[in-house]
Amino acid sequence: MPDKHHDTTAIQPKNFKRMILESFGEHLSFKRGVLYTAGMVMFQPWRACRGYLDAHDPRVASPVKLILALSAILVILAYISPTTDMADAMQQSQDASSFAAADTPEKLAAAQKSQADAEQINNALGPFYNLVSEFPFIPFLITVPLFALVFKWAAFGKMPYFRALVFVGYCSAASSLWFTLPQYIAYWFFGASAFFAAFMNALTVISLAVMFVFFFFAYKNLQDRTVASSLLRTVLALIYCTLFFVVVAVSVAAAFLTFTGVGHAG
């Protein structure tokens, strides 16, 4: 009988490829880990939440792992196509539309003032855009805890905050997959064009619709609510989310503009 201790058929030599597979193979598998979970959260983040919290499915990666993996990808994409470039592209398209519609001296003057104000704000927010590009997990740290609180409040029931946090973490990862990655791809193909601006506007509407569907099915599946109850809580949660987003966005922008001195202009 062969000696099991000396059976070399199952032993594979160590090399660079083997080291990469051993380190990342499980996480970059379509059967388990980050890629498996990413495919799930794109369409059913509530299912990932149940698999991770209730079923303790080892194939499902935690939302933290997923967000960190996406953050690493976003850093690379931001290096290739900086966020400031995309913001400038959007502004150029909006300015072109404003000037095209300026058929009177008053409208032309208003368009010129709007362009000057937008350029001043974009220049002031440039360092902030760069900070987010280098550390893309910062928006996750701000929005996920707040939106999880909103999701819990709108549940009107015994929804543990940690459960809401896990679900919203998966939703935030899905939002990056649905919105952030496509915007980089669109910018590569179309650059500073009117089509890019139209695509971004359409993508925003689609992303909001996707989040509406995600929240609806989350209330229906995670809390076993009726269709009417789930719909009501989804609408309420999205109203809360909008208010939170506006307050946070305005507060961050105001603080940054004040710090950079733009708020004291004039």
C-alpha cells in the first residue's frame, strides 16, 4: 500500500501563481467570496443579508469585505479617470445647454454667472473630490450608518440596527456596482459630451428605482410584511434617505467651502 505521508500526487509546488490563488482564490470565486456575493447583491441584497446573518452561509462575504474590495477598484478607476474630470465634463455639458438656450442678453448674463459660480465651487471642492477618490470608503462610512438608521426607523418594528446595517451595507455595494462603475465606463467611451450627461441623468433615475425595489423586497422578505406594508415603509424610508442625503451633502459642502474660504467671497 502507498504511504500516505509520502504521496506526492496531491502536493503542488509553490510559485507566484499558487500564492495568489491561495490568498485570493476563495474571495475571487464565482462560487463563494466577494465575486459570488457581488453578483447576489446586484439583484438580491436582502438574500445576501439573510445568507450572512441567518443561514451563516460561508459562501457569502461580509459587507465589509465587499466594500473594501469595491473601494480598491474605485481607487484604480479614479486614478485612470479622476473624479474631478468627470465633474468638469458634467459641468461643461450643462454650460453648453445653458448657453444654447440663452437667446436674450439677460439669459446670457445669467448663464455666464452660473458658469463662473459653478467653476468656483468645483475648484473649491477639488481637494474633497480627490480625497474621496483616494479613500472611497469615506462615503460608505458616512452614508451606511445613517441610511441603516433610516431603514430601521421606517421598519416600525423590532428591526435590530445591526441587521439594518448589514443590509444597507450590501445595498451601498450594489449602488456602486449599478452607478459608480458604469459612470467611469461611460466617461471612457463618451468623455465630456452631451451624451455622457444624459447617460448620467438616466443612470441616476435607474439607480433610485433600483434602490426602491431593493428596499421594498427587503421589508417584504426580511420582515415578512405584506405588499402594502412594504410599499408604505419603502416610500417613508426613501423620504428619510433623501432628507438625510440633502442635509449631509449640504453640511459637508458648506463646511468645505467655508474652510477653503469660498463662502467668504464677496
